[in-house]
Amino acid sequence: MKILVFGLGALGSVYSCLLKRAGHRVSGIDIPAVASRIGRQGVQIQGIWGEHQAYLDQVAASVDQLADRDFDLIIVTVKAYQTAAVSQVLKSCIKDNTYVLLAQNGYGNYEAASEYIAADRLILGRVIFGAVTLEPGISQVTVIADDVLLGHPHQLIDEDRLQQLADVFCEAGIPTRVSPNIMELIWAKIIYNSALNPLGAILEVPYGKLAEMEWSRQLMDQIINEIFAVLKALEQPTPWKDGEAYRSSFYRQMVPSTAAHRASMLQDIQRGRKTEIEALNGAVVRLGERLGVETPVNRVITSLLQCKETLGSIKAG
């Protein structure tokens, strides 16, 4: 396959490296400094999936710099707040045979991308393996909680086609399967991230500590309750019947398995980068406003994180 990976950070480096090693023609796009380094040194991965290195067929800082723009698959791994801008740029690369996989966090990526790309070309991915950037183009895979899931929120793509893509990823070493209920699983990840990531960043403690402290536990309970109230109004099912059932799994299974993990939002703040709070708790607030559901705790958490984000950018500057 001819594949473009848009965003060569932690996740994009893993996908581009393993897909290239599996024999596909792989191109990549990132900011000039990262693209230049990867063009010279290739992409590398370390960690639980072994050590691998590959040199991509094309590496560029923009779509305009690509000599070949005919792709079977485009994998978008940028932050959620960049989805609309990237989708607008990618319009020139979408052919009759091209699919676009949105392998991102948060809510609203499909909606933002579909403003510029036909809905039956878009695939949603729920990615739940962890990777960190050691250096530009060098990524370490640290953990995998479940297979990557592929699907379409309105079943506009044939399941056989989705399965073909899942097989491509599996053969490259990225466990992947197809889900007919992709939004249920994406929301499951949104709930988890919304409860833990911003509080972990604000308080600068690992996830396990948040569950140990009475006050942070109460805040997480309220974040979760508000999200389930929004989901009820949205008529969006999840694998749990209500917030109480979710909290049982959350504290007994999810948090203990990631107790030592530190929030990716904190890493973004420490590097002076914008976080994805607007695609998580911020999205819950906006949906609540639209549906007439009060979300006061998610609103305060969003504002506090944005304050911390602003202070982080001042320090980095």
C-alpha cells in the first residue's frame, strides 16, 4: 500500500516505522525540523514491540513538498485541535481509492474532518497502546491495553474493507481489529482521559495518587457523573449502563493498571505545548450546553487546565 502518516510524533513514528518494515511505501509529514531529521536518520521504535528502524520513502514539511500524492491510506496522528486544518490541507490528496484514518484522542475529530473530507472516506481509530517520543523520530512503545479498533460511526465503510486494513496493521505488528460500535469505545477512552489526564496535569501526580486522595477522587466521580449525564442526553451508549458501573471498573481495574502513569497533558505543558483539553472535558462542556445538561466540574477543570497551559507556555517562552 501507499501510505501517508501525517504527524511523526510518538504514534506516527510507530506506525510509519512498522508499516515501512512490512513492505509498504510510506511517506511522512511533520514540522521542518522533525521532517529534516527523519529524512536523514529515519524512524526508530523501542520498547515492548522490539527495536526497529526504517527509512521512509518521502519525508516532507507540507503536502506541497511531496513528489507523490497518490495514497491508499492516510493516517492522521496530530493533536485534536489540528484536525480541521490538517483535513483541509489533505483534500488535494484524497483520491477515489483513498481512506483517512483518524488515530487521535478526544471527541470531534470525525466532525472536524468531515467538513473537508467525504464521510465515507473517514475511519475512526481507537488507539490504546502507549508510546512516548525519546527524540524526534525515535519512539518507545511502553504499554498496550487492547487492540487498536477501526470503525465508522455511521457504518458508511464496508466491513470487509475495514478488515483488510486491520490485517495490514496486524501483519506490520500493530494488533488491530474492526468494531461495529466504534463510538462506544472512543467514548470509553474519552471518559477515562477526562477523569485522569487534566487532574494529573494540574496536581502533577501519577494516576494512582489521584485515586488515593479523597478530594481528587470526589472530583473524578463528579467528572464521570457529568459525562454520563451528557451521554444519556446524547443517546450515546457505552459498555457500562451508568456512571456507577463505570466507576466500579475505573477504580478496580483501569486505574490500578496505569497507577504509575503520568498525564500526557503535563508533558505537553512542560514543553510549552497546547493540550487536548478542548477535545476532552471542554467537549463535554460544549455538548452539555447544547443538550441542556449542567457540567460545572468539567467546566472548572477545563478552565484550570487552560490556566496551567498558559503558565507553561510563558515559562517555556
